[in-house]
Amino acid sequence: MIARLIAWSARNLVLVFVATAFAVAAGVYAVRTLPLDAIPDLSDVQVIVYTEYPGQAPQVIEDQVTYPLTTSMLTVPKARVVRGFSFFGVSFVYVIFDDGTDPYWARSRVLEYLNAAARRLPAGVTPTLGPDATGVGWVYQYAVMAKNMSLAELRSVQDWLVRYAASRAEGVAEVASVGGFVKQYAIVVDPVRLRAQGVSLSILREAVRNSNMDVGGRTVELAEFEFVVRGRGYLKSIADIENIVLRTERGAPLRLADVARVELGPDERRG
């Protein structure tokens, strides 16, 4: 067989050279156009449902969040496996689909069933979909550094400037911030003074929530000019929070600073 193939090739050199040229051209074309991945994505088609329920134990998360979401996701079309994980304050539900399922179709189906399942969750708990990326999508890390800035300031630069610029790059699904300190206003309540004034924590919480908002009004026309009336009430500093009025008694206001102190510090870091 091999001897006859060699003899045929020797008698038909032109055809052999033409076939070789076509093979070389096809190889060059394939090398230049074939998409290559540094890390091939062999993971399953999956959609992650992430839910926060701050301050709750894993058992409460399992009973009130993870279980209702998991049972609702079992009926999603083409869903092969549904896995739920409950941690302190957070819940993860992984919906794994059959091979070949379009990932965007899978996300739309999960979102459709998620809208119905959200009614079974506790008040104030809102589940969200994870990023449009796979487990091997973490491809780049960078650090924000400066000699004359604190960790809190560097984290603010990352969250409010660098992150949005990096998100605009082609192919970026998510930019996750790690490290630094997230600035927050902490209200440290004095229970003795709070009890002496007859104010509960719920009253204090509602007063803070209601004080941090802008109120829109109507317009006023004066001398053929229109002026927009607006009440500006966003909290911008520690002094603004300290001056929140909890109640008034005989014309004397009870301010938040009378029963608590306000501090500017980092958020709790976990993980």
C-alpha cells in the first residue's frame, strides 16, 4: 500500500505540489484565525444567585433564603443541578445548566423565576444575579498605591474612579475590589442616655433614615422667572448626623449627639 502510494506520488508530482500548497495555506489561515485561550474555559454553564441578609445566622439564611430560592430554581428549564450554600449573612445558589445552553438565555430564565421567588423571601431581602463570567474569568489583578494616601482613601479612589474606568474595557464582566477600608459613618449609641431619654433604637434608626433625603417641591414664578423649590437634606458630614433631631419636647430638640456619638471609620472586613 505504501509502495503504491509512493509510486503514484512520483508519477503525479504536480498534484502532490498543489495539494501540499493547499495544506500549507490552510494551516497558515487556521493559525491566524483560530481563537486561542490562555486558560480554556471548561466550566459548566451556570448562573449564580447572590443574596445578602445581614446579621443572620447560617441556619436562618438556609431556612428563609437559600431553601426558597433553591426550590424555585429546580423548575428552571434545562437546569441540571441546583446547589445552595448558606453562610453568615449571605446565601449563594448555583444553577448549573445542560452543556451547550446559551449563557444569556440561562440568565434570563433564572431572572424570570427569581422575580417570582423573591416574594417568598423576608422583607428587605433582594437577591441578585452574579457577574456574567465563569470561574476561570479572573485574568488580571492590579494594585492602587500612593505614599501620601491612607487605605481608606485608596479604596475610595478604586471604588469611585478606577473601577468604572476598568469596567469600560472590552470583555470585562466585573471589577471586584479587594483590600483597603470602605469608609462608613458609625453611630455608637449610649444605652444609658438612650434609656434616660425614653428613645428606642427603632426611633433613632427611622430618624436617621428620614433625615438623609432631598425633598422636591413645586416651582415659583417671580417676575417672569421660574424658580424650583427643593429641600436639600442629604447628610454630608459627622456634624450633619449629630444634629439630627430625634424629637422635640417643649420646644427643646433632642439631637442624636445627646444620646450617641458619630465616628468615621472602616467597614467590617470579612473573608
